[in-house]
Amino acid sequence: MQHWPLLSILVWLPIVGGALALMLGNQRAQAARWLALTVAVATFALSLPLLTGFDYFTSGMQFVEQREWIPAYDIQYHLGADGISVALIVLTTLTTALVLIGAWGSIDKRVNQYVAAFLFLEGLMIGVFAAVDAMLFYVFFEGMLIPMFIIIGVWGGPRRVYASVKFFLYTFLGSVFMLVGLIYLYLKAGSWQLPDLYAVPLNASEQMWLFFAFLVAFAVKVPMFPVHTWLPDAHVEAPTGGSVILAAIMLKIGGYGFLRFNLPIVPDASHEFGMLVIVLSLIAVVYIGLVALVQEDMKKLIAYSSISHMGFVTLGTFIAFMLVRDQGEPDAARLGLQGAMVQMVSHGFISGAMFSCVGVLYDRMHSRMIRDYGGVANVMPWFAMFFVLFGMANSGLPGTSGFVGEFMVILAAFRAHPMLAFFAAITLIVGAAYTLWLVKRVLFGEIGNAHVAELEDINPREWIVLSVFAAGTLFIGVYPKFLTDLMEPAIAQLASQLAISKL
């Protein structure tokens, strides 16, 4: 497989497919749906050789492609994938295919443009995870804002223009700081290649400025407290497919950026200011969980839940510095980093599934308000089964993927300081409270609404989407070793980089 330009195919096949879907025009909606689904399924099938052809014992980039792109500034079209990238690329291709299946009947205006936007978005997100050239990473990173901006702004809810502009401004302004930091690094290193940037010597002052430049860009993406306020608006107004991709993939790009840029390029500043990120992560985990508890809108509740769960990603990532530098425990640091990565993949399945469940109800009732439901399990028993499963996973039930990453991070946090573990573990209680209360109010009790009594259970298309999400949630929950083995060499290499000071 190494001789194929596999990563290029995965990046450009969806983009070409999106262009073809646009050419079909508005009148040929069914043809556009089938074209987009065929391209998305083919992209997923082609991403599987990344797993089968992967060398599980090396930490370096694999499936590498490198060509000149803009020679005057030494910018190269340089793609590669390690275990971290592969896990996120496969998650992206799978989720995009499920989103297009899920939107089959619910989107009926400008269908060709809708499916094209998702295909463009898929190609650009894969580009982010595969880029080894920092400027190429930045181009993909910014490029993916455009399709999501259009998806929210055209097919969203009543306040869609406000939500899409807020989303774009927050994420665009954040990434301007990253661009300045990357240009400074290029002038210092004479190269845009990530391995060269990892090796460039930086003094304490340079590291501090670069750390905050990257922190702002990636914190908005995660999103971390206090730059999280764009996410609930974006989720509430986005169509179901937009919410699924936003939660399952786009938030992960912030966590991925920390692992690729902050930790290896500015290790001393990341250690110095790590406690700041840890405190912000714990605020997200606890405070945002309490905010989720009082929401009346199902989508808003799950959006705040996403912010709370993503707090574990940044907590596990930055706690590694305390463990490596202050306590000399590289194994515990690897546990924290592994937990952060497992949490990213797990959250992709669980949050994607939760938003899909809300989409199933919204397609039937055109309401996201919890008070409009009650007793749904009486008329939609199969749907209730899936919703309870994903609710349990969101609460961190052992046997589901939601437990594995959070448990690993809490374990690593305990090795760093028991109080950090205590605050991190509070989320399991708060998470169970808001999720199970949501499940109780929507599914159980008497049918309090005549419209609920007329609901029909999930159709075969919805069965496929929810079953795949359920399979992923249970597989990682029961057998996380598959995922940890895939990422272990890359995580071990990263943990060894953290121990080396540039000062």
C-alpha cells in the first residue's frame, strides 16, 4: 500500500466528488445524494488500508508523500500519518458517510449544495490530520471553516446567520494568531516542515509568545473555557449533520493541534503554563457540566456536554508535563496522553450519536425542547434502546467508550495530584445527572403530548446510522487495546519529546 498516494486520494476524492455534486444542479437531488454517498463510502473504504497497512511498531510518519508546492517559500505538499492521524482520519471518513445517510430524507432544499459542502469539508479535515508541512496544515485548517460556515448559514435554524458569523469570527480570529506564530517559526527555522520546527531552538520569551499564539487558535477549536460561547449557538442552529460533524470531528482538531504544535515545539512554555490550561480544563469539566444541567433545549444540553467532555482531552494532554518534568513518571504521562486521544475518538462516536438521536426526534416533531416530549419509549422502543445506550456512554458507564478515556485521564491526574483527580471525577457525577435526567424526561413517563403518541419508530436508514455509532461505542469500550496499540508509538515519542528542554 505504501506505493499508493493513499493520503492524497483520501483528501482529494471527496473534494472532486463535491465539485461533481455541485455540477449536477438543484434539480437532480436524488442523483446528488447517491453520488455523495458513493464517494463518502468509497473514501471510508479507502481509509481502511491505513489501518491494515500500518506498521504498529514505528513512531514515524507513514504513507508519506512529499512534493514541491511553493518553492519560493519552501512550502511543500507534504502528507504523512502516524497512529494519532490514522485514528482521526478513519473516524472522519466513517462519520461523513453516516451523516450523508442520516440526511437522506431530512434535507430537501439545495440538496446538491448540501452534500457538496460535506464532501469538501471531509477532504479538508483529512488534510488537516495528514499535513506534515505547517503552512499546508494552516491552509486546510482555515479552508474547512468555509463549508461549515455555509452549512450552518444556509440549512440552519432561525438564528443561523448569527450563529454562522459567530462561529467564523471566533475560529478565524483564533487562527490568525497561529499564522503569526508559524511565520515566526519559519523565519527562525527556514522550513515549514514539522520535524524541523520541533528541532528549532527557542528561548523562554519566544516559547511564551508562541505558546499563547497556538493556545488561542486551538483553545477556540476545542473549545476551552472561556472561548467556548460560539459552540452552543453553532450546534443549536446547525442542521443535524452539521452538529454531528462539528462535535465528532471539528472539535478534535483543537486537541490534535495541541499534540502536534504546542507540546513538541514549545515544551518549556507548555510546562510553565500547563497549570493554566489544567485549571481551565477543570472549569470546563465541572462548571460547563453544571450549565448543561439547566438547559431546556436538547441540542444545547449536548453541546455543553461536549465542552465538558473535551475538557478531559486538554487535561490529559497538559497533565503529562507535570508527570514527566516534575515527578519523573513518563509512563503516567503516556497514560494521560493516551487517555486524551481515546477520549477524542470516543467522544466522536458518542456525541455524533447523541446529536443523531436529537435529529431523529426533530425530523418527526420539529422541536428540540425537552418539555415537548415525554413517554417516547412507549411508541419508539428501538429508538429508546439506542438513546439509553448513548446516554449511559455519555455518563461514562464501564463497558462503553465514554468510560475508557476518562478513566485513563483521571488515573493520570491522580498520579499528578489527588485533588486534580477529584475535580476531574466530579464530571462523572454531573455528567450522569444531566444525561440521565434528559433521558428520563424525553423517553419515560406518561405520554404528555398528542404528537408524541403519533411518532413512528426509527426507519432502516436511521437504524444503520445509530447501529454503527453503537458498535463503535461498545467496541472501544470493551476492547480499547486496538486503539491504544495503534497510537502507542506516536504517544511514546511525544512523551519523550516533553522531557527534553529547549532552554
